[in-house]
Amino acid sequence: MILLGEISLRVALLMAAWAAIVSYAGGRTRRPELVTSGGRAVHAVLVLLALATAGLLTALLTNDFSVSYVAAHTSANLPAIYSVAALWAGRAGSLLFCALILAAYATVATGTRNQTPQVTGTLALVMLSLLAAIVLATDPFERLEWLPPDGQGLRPLLQSPWMLAQAPLMYLGYLATAVPLALAASALMTRRLTEAHVHRIWRWSLASWFLLTVGILVGMRWAYVEPDWGGYWALNPLTNAAILPWLASSALLCSLVVQAQRGMVRAWVVVLVVGAFLLSLLAALVARTGAMSGAHPVVQSPEGAALTAFVVAAIALTGPLVVRRLVDLPVPPPARSRWRSGGSAAVLGVALLLAGLTGQAFGRGNVVSLHPGDAVMLRDPYGRDWRFVSEGVSRYDILNRRVIATGMSVYRGDARSGLLTTEWRQYVDSRGAPTFAPVPEIGIIKTPLQDVHALIGRIARDDAVELRLGFTPLAWLVWFGGALLALGGLAAMWPRPGPRALVPDGGSQ
């Protein structure tokens, strides 16, 4: 399966090139057989990349350490779910994962009725550029000259349930901007911006915005429980990289909504579409500067240089096309949206999210040292007293780590609020050898008014534990408000077909 995946990846590169060539040629010469061949080639790329991804996943799950990527990101005792997540934990694997997502999007976009060859060709060209960076600059199937007894394992930072969700959400959001780009490019090439173009641009842009919104919220939650990132104010590198594409998508959607209310869509919406795509490319490039792998900046690596060249080429090609053709585009009637109902929910969500973020500014933290059985009294930001009683220290081995944990019974007044546990984790390989420096794991008790949290520090020989105990008011509002923003925005900006109108043909297909 691994060899099949390796071969499929290279064939996919050739098939993407064929799809781009025959699609553009078919559109220019008006030969439907070439257009059909281009569409089928895009579908073939998806199948081939699915085989390539399955090959790499097979290597990851079977611990084939002869593959360099597997040895660098997994170990024999790594839980299976994180062996799967290792697919997008490193550069080569994440690029392959992105190529698979892009091929799936292209297959869906080119499978619609009345699809123009320019859309197919543009999506195939984007796939070709990404696959060229994978095959020519980096190889997820690269073999080692010797077989190591075990792999290096996955970084502790990435062994988090939030990592399992955030990276795929971000990549799904970034790559969804490629379809509006292809639709905009088709409009510029043919000098036709129809109602159908606008409707599809709107829906794909909204999908991208929604995925990025949820991804940013997941990233905030990841940063909130990750001591190295200092809470959701600091966010995390993947989330920071997504801010500009999210703002660009927000601007595009708000522009479409406002213009829909006024009864027309301006042609410069195409500029916002191109901008959202280019910013997504840059964000994906920044995200690979070590946010996931912890390595040197990606632009210093071969695949980074190739991706940087692709970004520069995309700007060089789209810029002149927009400048020359934008003024020739007609103004189509717009789709409509459900802004009144969903917009109120989205605005309320923003207010609640900001209120929750503001609550962190009023948080309190105290560093204490407790022996087993000791108790300490602390006062929260609301002036209420809390009692923390140490339950001692425990040491045990689990999965791929050694754990030193301490627990505290937490009381507010005479009522017990629960057991608050925090721990040190030393990750090891299958032979018991440490793979990374020990890392702390935060403990949190959620209450309606605030989160109560604990972070372990130094542990003395007599099991006296240094702890940082604290309170974060209104933390739940961040997650509730963020969810309301995402769902309300989705409802508010979801397009409905507007009145149909004929649009003059300003160019050839």
C-alpha cells in the first residue's frame, strides 16, 4: 500500500497537469471532448491522492520507521489517534493532506451543471502547483538508509484533542477559498460575472468563513489549556495565522450582504475574492513555519521555497488579470440573505465573546506550596472564599508517558465543587527512553461564573508541590459567544437565489 501511495502521488502530478492543459485548451477552442477530459482528470486526481494518503496513513499506523516522515513524527507506543493526526503534524504530510482536500473541493466544484472549463483549469493549476511542491521539493515517502529501533514520537504540544480538530478545520477553511478564486478567474477570463457566479462565490466563501471561525475558536480553546501559550489572549501560531484570511472573508461576505440589500453586486467583489485566496496561501505558509513541527522556518526548506514561489507567482498572475479585465465585468443582480434573524445572533455572539475575553483581565492567580493533607484558602474575583485541600501525589505510567499527578478537593464554603487535578507528563518511547522535556498539564473545574484552574510546578522530595491556583471569570462566554457568532453568521449570510436576469456575454468561453 505504501508503494502504491508513492506511485499514485507522482501520477496525480501528471494528471493535474493534464487537467489544467486540456481544460484551458478546451475552453479556448470550444472542444467539449477536451473539457470533459479535464473534468475527468480532476476526479482522477482525487482518487490518486486518496490512495497516496492511504499509503502514508498505512505507514504511520503500522510504524514503518523506514519512512523518514513516520520516524520523525511517531513512535511505536503512540496512541493510534495521534498516529493518524501525525498526517498533518509535519510539513510533508500536511501538504499531502492539503492536496487531498483541494482535490475533493475541485471534484465537487467541477461536478456541477454548466461548469466552465476556466474553473476546472484554474483549480487544476492550483493543484498542480501544490503537488509540484510535494513531489519535487519534499517527499512524504522518503526512505531512511537505516532502520531506527523506534521513532522520535509526536511533540507533547500536539498530543491534544484540540490539535485533532484545529489543523483540519484551518486547512479546510484555507483551501475553500480556491473555488471562489476559480469562479472569479473564470469571470475575468470570459468577461462574464453572472448571478450563478455570485451565488456560488458567496456560498463557498461562507463555507470558508465558517470553517475558519470554528477553527479559530478551537485554537483559542487549545491555547486556553496550553500553559506555553498563555491563554486564549495569546492564541496559538495556527490561530494567529488565520486572522487575516478570516478578516478578508468577513469583508467579502459583508460586502456581498450590503450590496445585496442595495440591489446590485459590484465587480470589485472579485478583488476581495482574490485577496482572500492570497491571504489564505500566506497563512498556510506561515502556519508551516514551525507552528506544528517546531522546526526552522519553512521558507528555509525546499518545500517552503517552492510554496513561496507559488505565492509570488499567484500574485503576479492574478494582479494583471484583475487590472485588465475588472472594468469589463457587468453588474449582475445579487442573491439575498437572511440577515435580520441570523445577524442579531451573530452580533450578540460577538458581544458575549468580548465580555468573556474581558473577564480574563479580572482573573486572579496565586502560587502556593502544599504538602499532602494541607489546605489553603483563596478568594475569587467575586469576593467568595474557596478552600483547596491537597490529596497528595501519585505516580503512574500510561500509554506513552510517565505521569506525576496531584489532586485537590475544592470547596466553596461547605459545598464540594469537585476534584482538581494537574500533572507533569514525561513522554517516552517504546523502550522507556524520554523523547521530550517534561510538560505540565493544566487542571480546570468549570462553574457558571468562572473557571477554577491549577498548574503544577516543582515537586519536592517530601511530595510538597508548588502550584499556581487561579480563577478566570466568565470563561464560558467566550465559547458560547463564539459558537453563536459562527452559527448566527452562517444563518445571516447564507445566500438565497435572487431574481434571475440575463447578463450580456462579454467574452468567449
